[in-house]
Amino acid sequence: MTQFQKIAILGRGYLGSAVLEELTKAHFEVTVLTRGQSTASTPSDNIAVKEVDYSSASSLEAALKGHDVVVSTVNPAGIAMQKVAIDASIAAGVKRFIPADFGLITTDPEAQKLPVHAHVVEIQRYLAEKAEAGELEYTIFAVGLFLELFIKRPLAIDLESRTATLYDGGVHPVSASSVSTIGKAIVAALRKPDETKNRALRVHDIVLTQRKALELLKKYSPGETWTETSVDGSVELETLLQRLRNEGPSPPVISGVFKAAFFSGKYNAAYDNTDNDLLGLGFKTEEDVEALAAELSKR
């Protein structure tokens, strides 16, 4: 039996639900920590749900006592607040913390300098300090873009409006993982505690380009007219970073910086080496991704 058995999930949403499903399928004991009673529905009899105050170390500590691992899937607005959860985990005797750092380029040393990554990098460093002091272990998962969102959401291509903004023609490769694969990677890492301790793991299902994703969606939306715009990725990134410096953060500018950083080819967005073998994970084929595109096009 693995040394980790009782897992607490901090946050729900799209990724949290997928992680919960994989953990329960693997027979871990799971507690979902929720901020409000309205979302505190118990998915099955063997899953506990506790209402907590994410900003209160004492509230989190009480809920985390007896747990081995915390998996944080909080949304971007909650990234900085994870320091409270880390401190509470240490006080509660939790062994390992998995932060909400399921990104594409947050482990790239150059990309870490981007202002939009400030809070994520701050949490990475905080965890490293706690690990160095022997207070808490951590594992970070670099998973690329979420495959389902890469194909369907406006991050890359807007399926609803049939428009696509392609950076440098959409030729730069990026790693991508489905949310179910992310959940499986977490399960596998928890079953190999020594090999996955205090390090970042790189995982992906496949490497894609914007152009490839667009071709798939065009194939499964026959007769539809698509509008394509091509922009210079490096110029777009620098323009948006300058706006961020001059105007301060706003949702359109922050979103634009992320997209330009992902698709400009400037950073290590396509993993040459992964930890899939270590975790016993395979890879998806282009046929698998094509089937997903066909399914998503029908929704």
C-alpha cells in the first residue's frame, strides 16, 4: 500500500472534478474542501466534503488533520492564497502539497520572468523553501495546455464564432494534456512518492500546433466559413507586455500575454522529454485527437 492514502482537494471546477474522479477510481480516500455549502454536494458515499475558509489557516488546518496530501486546483485568482494552505498543511501534518500549477511554461526559467507568472513562481519558491527545511514535500505538474480547451476554447481558436488568431501562422508546437491524463498523472505520482518528491514532472498527451487544431475543427465543421488572422507572435507579446507595464493588469491584456507567450515559440512550450514513462502513461495519437475534435464539434 502506498504511503499516501488520504487526499484533500482544494478547489473544484473543471480540473478538480477530473482529479477527484481519478483519485476515487484509484481508491484513495478523498476529502473535498469547499468554500460554500451551496457547492458542498457529495459525489459519492466514500467522498467527504468539508466547508472551509480558504483564507483562514486555522480553518484549513482543522480540515486537513489526518490527510497525507493536498491537491490544489484553485482558480488563478486563488494562486497567491495557497501560502495559507501550505502553512495550514504543515501545521496539520500533511506530507505533500501539489500546487495549482498545472501549466505549460511555468517551469521554463525564461517564462518565469513574465509578470503574469509572479504568483505561481512565488508559490514554487515558497514550497522549495519548506521542502529544504524538511517541513513539507511538493510535486509540480507541467502538463501543457488542457487538450479539450486548446481545441475548443478561444484560448487558441474560437469554435463558436469560427475565428482563429494564429501566431506566426500557427506553426509553433505546444504540449497538451487532457484533464483525465492530468488526474492519472497525479495518481501515478502519489504511488511513486520517492521518485516524484520535490520536483516538477513534465507530462503531455501530444504535441500540437494551432494550425493542426484549426485543420481538425474545419474538417468537422464542413461548409462553415472561418476567419483567420495571423499576427507576429514576438511583436504581439512585447506589445502586450508594454501595455501591462503602462496600463496595469486587465483581463484582455493578461489573456493576451498568456496566448502570445504560449504560441509565439519564444519559450519551451513543447516538451522534448517527459515523465510519462516514469508515471506509466502513454501518449495520444493524432487519431485520438481527431476523435476528440469530432466529439467537441458536436457540442
